[in-house]
Amino acid sequence: MEGEIDERVHMDGAVELRSAGTVLRGDTAEYFCASDEAKVRGNARLYDRGTIFSGPSLDYRLEARTGRMPQATYAYSPRQGRGESSLIEFLSDSKYRLHDATYSNCAPGDDSWWVKAETLDIDRQEQQAVGHHATLYFQGVPVLASPYFSMPLADQRRSGILTPSYYYDSRSGVELTVPYYWNMAPNHDYTITPALYPRLGALLGNEFRFLEPTVRGVVDYDVMPYDRATGGARSHLVLNQSYVGGQGVTAGINYNRVSDDRFLTDFSHSLSEAAPVELPQVEYAQYAQSYWYAKLQVSRNQTLFSLLNPPGTPSPGTPPPYDRVPELAVAASRVDWNGFDAAATLDAARFRNNTLEEASRLYVNPSLTYPLISAGYFLVPRVQWHWTDYELDPNLHAGQSSATRALPIGSVDAGLVFERSEHWFGRDSTQTLEPRLFYAYVPFRDQSKLPNFDSTDATFTFAQLFTENSFTGNDRIAEANQLTTALVSRLIDDEGGAERFRVAVGQRFYFGPERVTLPGELPRTNLTSDLLLDASATPAHDWSGQVALEYSAVEKQIVRADVGIRWQPKAASVVDLSYRYQSATLHQIDLATQWPLSRRWYAVTNLNYSLLGRGGTPAEQSFTSPGRAWVETVLGLEYKADCWVGRLVAQRYSTDGGLTRTTTVFLQIDLNGFTSIGTRSPLDQLRRSIPGYQRINPLPAPVGPFDNYE
């Protein structure tokens, strides 16, 4: 080091200068005090908050943080980005300009993809990079060009055009989209998505999201002004909004509507999106305090009749559900009130159905429970009173304008818990044996002349064994003089507390015939219910399985079965096999896998096949059981390179009871940390179709303030 005080300093040999977080290095450097400028020559390097600039020379003013570096390379550690530039201009503390610049997230020596721009302006304060006259190259081939593009440097949202994409299915053909994202404010944004369907026309998608201290919501509106296939306009509206105020006040809206019954089928991209046949339209307001709440709600539905009753359905077909216009519910509960648990519910509703009737219902349901619980046993007696009053249309009920029903309900739930130490799967464990009895009594009331607005047969599950009413809703309350017996055994790991194994067996015994039924149903004649078996096991961290069986003692056969097993030995490797059977309505086997074929290639599959023979009419076919055929098939390949991932996925699914089959194809190139090109992302579809699916290129973890300190 040599020079003149307050004028010039010359440094030679492994030079390093530090100033307010900025580091300069080089073979030689000369610092001029008057201009506050450092001239670095030979292997010049500049470190600035995670970014490294390298070149043969650098002229840099330390306090102003301005300067120039010709023939430079750079690396941006927070996003694993790098590139080259014929000239880098340091314009201020937070702004750079790169001329003839390239950018890539690939490692040095890997030129799988890169972006080349005439100029690239980087604003560290705004956390944004803006390029002009840019071209995206993949494997040396230009695939996308734009006179302008912007790229965020952090997780903050930015306004701008999102990557264009295309999509293909056999029903609507090719779809081309160019989304634009408008970051209106930190708590408001708007995405507009023009989409072109060469077969049908142009569709405009609109999504507005807002987040306020007390109100949040989403407005989603898709509109096609003119559909060449139907000759008219088509649209889809979704409005979700919630309000959370002070003093326990909440409110919300969930409104869904389509212009025609086929909209979801024609413009959806998966079986789950195309499946709904009833769209809820609900508005509610609620007030809640410590022990009680009140809720006022208006609930309607738009029923897609052509899907609910497809061609060939016998008249009159399945009626749509009732609207509740309005419904008022008030509930109160108090736990451990002198040892008692007390609760009460009051519900008043006006039901309306254009094809059936319009009537009102009021019911009151108080209950009192006295639970006795210890480590080794529990005894829970409970009493209820259910009073219901109807206001009816006398023209539909033989001149009767009202009806009343009052029912006392009693039940007792009791069980024991035994434990013993075991050594299973090489680990110390505790095995339990838990016998349980549940008795319910409800006297008979003739309900055959009462209307039925919301009652159906409850799904017979292990949890339903321990309820008093075998119907859902409140229009039918089953007569009960019955006893449920059950036995549960669990194996619990002593070290971690995990439940390694569980098996439960249960059955209900009736002490009298069934005299309360739903309209059109025959009463039960047997005195025992079906036998239920539930079991699950997790013998190791990579294996799990579950079994649910329902055995009919009358038919002497299994009438319902759900069996599944999953093996997931490591990340992005899973095999899930399941079998579902329900007598006369469902018989399906499903195999879903994500499995590495080599170090870079992965296979993804979902094979869902219906073994059930097709019924005689569409009414005898369920939506998910289109005869002996494939319900849904997903086949694909994923390729994992060092800095990009390719996905090719084909999907075929059935709707309308197998009358309509749709084939979709996804082809996507995911450039790590930058963007995706090709079709709409298939990731959501893969997550839905393959339980346990994981991305083969996980998103990077957030960068800490000292992760890239030099």
C-alpha cells in the first residue's frame, strides 16, 4: 500500500475494501479521496447484499454506490440466479442496469435455459427486475419473446402479464390464455384472464380478491359473450365473502351460479370441477357469545337438472333440494354446570321448492347430560326433548294446515378402558382393550303424514352406531329401543405416543320392529344391524393401511368395503392402492403412484376402474360408476433436470354417468425459480389424483437476512 494522505491510495495484491456492507476485491486497486472513487483492476469482484459481480475491472464510488463494470458476470444467491452482461452500470444504492444481459437459474456450465435482454434494470428497493426486448431460450431454441417483461426478486406480488399458456381437451379443444395480474394494493388484487377457444369463442376470466380488517372475500366471474356451439352467452359467477366484526358478530356470502347446466362440464379441467350438480347460494349473519349463538341464514341452490336427471331418467326424476328462505337458528350450551352439560337448540325455517311445496317448520331440542369420566371408564347418560311444529299447505295435506310432534329421547353411553404393556414391531407399546355399550330409547310417533324437507338415511358408519337417530335432518326421528355393542383395541407407541394399530368392531341390536320410515321406503324387519369393522395400521413410517367393512347378517355378505394401503418410503415416491365397494351402486379399484424410474425420470399414474356392470337406464347409473369402464385415468412422466422440470400428463375422465368422456393433455416446462411455459400447471390435478404426491422440485425456503453475508 502506498500513496498520499487525503489524496490517493494505491493497493497491490489481494486487495479488499469494505464500506457499509459492500465489499470490493481485486488484484490491484487505487482509491481517490476527492472523488471517493475506487478503481479495481484484475479479477474485480463486488459483493452487495447477496449479489456477486465479477469482471476484469471496476470503477466504483463508495458512498454514492455508483460505477461501471464491463464484461461482467453476476450471481444472485437468494434466487440461485446468474448471468452475464457487456456492461453493468451501478446507478444508485439499489438500482443497476445491465446491457446485453443474460439470466438463468442453472448452475455454471449448464445452459439448459436462459433469458437474453438488451437491457435489464434491477431495482433492489422495489425487489423487481425489468427487461426490454427479451427472449427466452430453452435448450438453445428461442421459445418466447417479448419487448418487455418484469420479474420479482422476492416474494412480493407484482403487477404484470403472467406467462401465457395453452390447454387442450377433447371436449372444448385448444384453450389459449394470457393472464394479467394487477396488484392494486397490499390487500387488493385483480387477475384478468382472456382465453381463446377456437371451437367455441373467447372467454374472459375475472378474479378480484380483497382483504380488510373485518371483511375478506373473492369475486370470480367467467363470461363468454358468444358461444358458437350454443349460439348464446355463457357465464359462471362465484362470490365468497366473510365478515368478522367485534362483539361476536360474523356474516358471510357463498353464492354460485352458472348460465346453463353444461358450463362446468364444458369448461372444467378435472372430474372434481365438473362433478357438482347443485350450486349453493347462501347468505348468513351470526351473533355468538360464550354460551350461545344466533344465526339467520337464507339458503338456496341452483340445480343443474340435466345432470341431476340425465336423459332416460323416468319421470318425475329426482327433485331438487328445498330452499330455506329464511332460517333462524338459536343454540345455547353450558359445559360442567354443577356436573351437567346442558344444551338447547331452536330452529325456525321456511322451506320452498318450486316442484314440491312451500311450508314452515319450528323445532326445539333441549338436552341434559351428566358425564362420569375417569381414566378407566366413562358413563354418559343423556336426555333430550324434541318438539316440532309445521305450518303446511292445506291443499297438499288433505286440508291440514298444521302438524305437531313431541318426542322424549334418552341414551346411555358407557365404556371401560383396559391397558397392558406389549413389545410390538421392536418397540415398547401399550395395548388397550375398550368395550363400549350404547343404549338409546325413543318412543314411537306416527310421522307418516309429516312432510320431509331434509331427512335422509344416515350413512351407516362406526360413528353413527353411537347416535340416537338413524336419519339425518329433523323431519324424521326414528323410533329406538336399541343397544349398540362395540369393542376397540389400540396399540400406542410408548416413546412417541403414535397410534400404530387400531381395530374396532360394532353392531346394533333392536328390541322391536321399525315403524318410522322415509317416504317410499320399506321398514326394517331384522332385529340386528349390519356388523361394522374398522381397522387402521401404521407399522412403520413408510407403511399405512385402513379397512372399513360392513357385513349384512341378512344377506350373508359384505355390502360395503373400503380398503386402502399406502407405501411411501421416501420423498416423491408413493404407491396408494384402494378398493371401494358398495352393494349395487359402487365397485371401484384405484391405483395411484408417483415413482422414480431413474435419477431424473418419475412416473405418475392414477387408474380408477369401475367393476360394476352398467344399469339399464342413466338413472340406474351413478355419477362415479359409469358401468364397467375407466372412471378416471391419469398417466404421466416427470423429468427432473438440475434447473428445470418437465411434466407430460394425460387425463381421461367420465361425466354424466359415463355418457361424456373427456381427454385432457398437460405439457409443462417448469423453469426453477423463474416461470413455467406450456399448458396450465398439472400440479393441482396430480395432488388431487395421487394421495401423498410431492413436487420433485420443491420451492426454495425463504432467505434469511444473513444467509448470503460476505
